[in-house]
Amino acid sequence: MKEDNDLEIWIDHAEDDFNAAGKLLRGKKPSVYGACFHAQQCAEKYMKAILVIQGKRFPMTHDLVLINKLLSQSEIVTGFSEDLLETLSSYVIRARYSGERPEMADAKEALEITKNIRKFSRTFLGLK
């Protein structure tokens, strides 16, 4: 990203990923893997946006469990399930490199998890 501390960029990119995830599931030939990947990316960017607004630094990682721990260390209690965060995090690597193919049910679950993270994050950031 251009500026690691530019909140607007994090939010814009998160929204692009959120919209992409939804669009990829619609239509005659949905892209299940693409939807899972973009759902994870949206969640990651929103969680990092919260760290940015708190002035906290973070490593280059796609591990949502680790990012959530960083939020917790900043006294931000998200209430996100570690199991669900692990599931969502897995779509960055598992579906992309291991040859595993997520199913439509996986993509729908990924989008639901992301919707909850997005809602929490937007509320925390004072966005509609």
C-alpha cells in the first residue's frame, strides 16, 4: 500500500475487496475462491485500519488471529471467534496454493464472517 498509515486508503481498499467478494458470488459462474480471498482481504484491511487509527504498527501478515491479538493488546475487544478468524485467514494460502477448492458454502461463510468484522470496524471507525 502507498501509505501504511493512511486510513482512507485502508478503508477504500477494504471496501473494494468487500464489493469484489459479493460480486464474485453472483452470476452464472461464481468465483468461489475469489470470493473467499477477497472476503479475507476485506477483513484484514479493516482490522488493520483500526490499528492505524490507534497509531499502532503491525507486521506484514495475513493472519487475522495475530491481528486480532494486536487489537486486544491495544485494549480493543472485538469479540471475534479465533476459530472463525483462522478459517477466514486460511483462504489467503489454502485455496491459493494448496490446490484445495473451497465450496460455495465456504464462500458464504467467509462473506458472513467478513460482514461482521466490517460492521464492527466501520462502527469503531465512526463510519456508516
